Amino acid sequence: MTTPAGFTSDPGDIQGAFSAFPSGVAALSARVHGEPTAMIVSSFAVGVSHRPPMVSFAIQHTSTTWPALARARTVGVSVLGEEHSGKARQLASRSKEGRLVGLGTLETESGAIFLEGAPIWLECTVEHTYPAGDHDIIVLRVLAMMTDDDRSPVVWHRRELKMLAG
């Protein structure tokens, strides 16, 4: 058996290869202990299950925001749209304060927070958590949703946000 030339197991090369696959980007937000709490995930995937409806993302074990959000009654998932591309770094900031500054939001009675201008809103609860190396895979159950077909999502590709071609 022959191994193709150029195969590698170098972690840096593998991470670079993974970045070449476009993935969904979403903001997860909720009111936790009276404070709006938000984070961004670049591994968001829909269609994990249709009955019941479920979505997923992966989160690093080092996240300090997810443990707080995981305790929220519901979590608002806002798929990032083109108008959010200039605020993505702010949403991903290491500083938890100010992540939502300058962004229009809407909050449900259950405490889920959504970004205005998102093409998809999903109100969710945590259904499952699975260990996966230095990450956990989180599966969320979708309780309610809304879409805006006039807005287009962005994707994470090669370590930057990109617009989808119309």
C-alpha cells in the first residue's frame, strides 16, 4: 500500500485544512444572571435532526462564556448576516463586556437574545453535550424559529467571514 505524497499529520497543517471548509457562523445570546451574555461560534451546523429539530456547534473547553450560556433557560441563536460582518470580531472578543454594543437586539420572555438583521433566529435549549478532543459538541433543540429570506448569511472560510455569491 502506498501513502500519497504530501499527506501529513501536523496539527497546524490540519487546522489550516479545516479552515478551507466553509462553515456557518452564529451568535449565541441570552440573559444570564440579569446580564446579556453573547458569544460567536464558527462551527454552527443545521439539520442535525428534523424531528425533533436540532442544530449543533463545537466549543473549546477553554471557553469562559459557554458555561454561563449553557445554564440559561433558553439561548438565542442568530445566524450572522452580511450586515454583521463588521461586528464579528467584537462578538468574538475576549472581553465579555461590550460584545453586543451597537448591535440591535430583541429579547424573548424566556431570556433568549437575538441580533436584529439575522437571516435566521432559533430559540433553543441544550439537549446534549458530547466530548470531542479539546472541544465539546453541543446539540441544541430548536423550540421556535424565524427566517428572513431577504437577508443572506455569511460563512467562515480560511479564517475570515465571507459573503455568499448571489
